[in-house]
Amino acid sequence: MKIIKLLTVNLFLFFILDQFVGLFINNGPEYLNKSQYPWESYSTNYRGYFEKITQGDKFFFGLKRNWEDRIYHSKPIPEGKRRVLTIGDSFTFGQGVRFKDNYTNKVSSLDNKFIGINLANSGSDLKQIEKSLNDHIKEIKPEHVIYGYCLNDMIAGKSSNIQFLDYNTKTKPIKDIGLKWDFINKRTTQINLGRNSRLYDFFKWSPLFKKIYQSAELKSISKQTMKHYKDLYSVEKNKNGIKETIDGIIRLKNKSLKNNAKFTIIIFPIIFWPNQNYFLEAEHSIFINLLEENHINYRDMKDEWLKFEDRDLWVHPVDQHPNNIAHGLVARKIINLLNKTE
């Protein structure tokens, strides 16, 4: 009985201490609160970039993007301009920035003899990118095709032994948040937004436990994500996927050349380099070597982007797509490339 009383008293004292310490623990801001803010919106006006949007008696910050700003999809292509066609995924589409601020449109605004036509869409894989080019290149008649390649574009071959990163965009991230929830899309210390853990649910009343658990989970998620990327570029683990990716890029190049357009890849690093320590340095070099071996023209954004802190190029603390600063650097790189072809 004394042991039970002693244990009860100690648990009560721990609870009081735990709650008291919790008052001084900084768990970090919850930048994205899905219960209050719609999908694809932001809860803070980060760097003054977002617009205030009102919905009923609530307001949030987000992007009022007008689809009419996308030339070719909604508006005719202006005549008398040198046409630059960009293809790719969310980095090229410009997820998180206004259309006028993505690198395709910035090329046009920085040098008015060019007109950028953007065929990219968020989440597109290489097969979808290839289909988009095949469907539209004859009508657009570009002089140059730019493929914005992000390092997660590498295909995981069917026979590869690569662990896929599981998430569910319709509700919450499930199981291992991983790739898109870590380095690109919604990386946040608010692990309880997405983790499905009975242990966490049982002890989440404890600020100390939450802090320790969240720290451990973020470390685990980052480790899994890094391994996933490295496996994609491993010949031992993904030989067929690497070949399939390069073969697809060669088809993009040949399709461009067949339609009298030059072809160049812009290589985007994953914007995650704490203390300028880029975790995919080796994989980045592997991809460049593959392009050079196959005589594919490219421009690399790594050196320009790594001059900045990674967070200075993020759209938002929980959306690590390139922001308007990063897109501006890409546009200048492309203009230098295009002017050399005159």
C-alpha cells in the first residue's frame, strides 16, 4: 500500500512538473492548421508575400492565382516572340508562388524578346511530362525546350528494392510522412498533424513527451527520406529505374530536336542544406555524369542556390518549394543560356 501511495504521489508531482515545464517549452509555431485553413493555404503571411483571403468570418493567407496568367492553356501565344517551352513538375509549375513569379514567366519579364510557355503541373512524373510535350510541341513550335528536373524525378524501377514513402493527400499523411511531407511539402514539428501513433495519442497530454517524441520522429523521417533519395541513384538498388529515367530524357531531347527545338535540363537541388551541408551532393554528381555520358545539355542550379540559407529559398516554413527568389535565379540562368544560342 505504501508503494502505491508513493507511486501515486510521484506521478502527481511529475504531472505538475511536466505541465509547468510545458509552459516554457517552445514547440514551434503551427504554420499550417488544417482544421482552420483550407488545403494549399498558409496561416502566416510569410515575408509579406501572401494575400489575405476572407472566407466567412475567417481569414487566412494564400495565393489568388489567376489561371488566365498561364499562356497557351488560357491565352493565345503572342506573335513575334522567341518561344521557350518549360516542362516539369511542381518546381517548374511554380507551386506556392504567383504565376508571374515562376521562372517561366520571369524569363519573359526580364527579357521581352522571349515568351515563356509553361506546360508543367504539380506531381507530374516523367511519363506525364513526356506525354505533355508530345501533345503540344507541334502547336507551340518552341525554339527551346527546358525541362526542370527535380531530384525526386528519378524513376523507381519495378524490380528495385526501394521503400516507397507513404502519404495520403486527401486526409492526413499516414505511416511514414517521408518524401513529400518532409523536404518539399509540409515539413513541420507538428508531427501530431499527421502521425498515426497510439503511443503518441496516449501520452500527448505531456509537453515533455511531445517534445521528445516529435524530435525523434523528425529525425527518423529525415533519415528515411534521405535514404529514399540515395537509393534512387544507387545502381545496385535502382539500375532499371535509372536507365528508364535516362531513356525518357533522351526521348524528350529527340522529340525537341525533331521539332527544331534545342533541349536543356535545369537541375534543381532539393532545398535542404542545413549549414550548407547538401545531403545529396554525391547523387547530384551521379545525375550530372549520366547526362554528360548521354550528351544531354544541362544547367545546374546547385551553386547559385547554395549561396543562400535553404530556408531563405522556401515558399513557407512548411512548404519547401522554391520561392520567388529561387525562381528569379533560374530565370536569369535560362536567359544567359538562350542569349548564347543567338
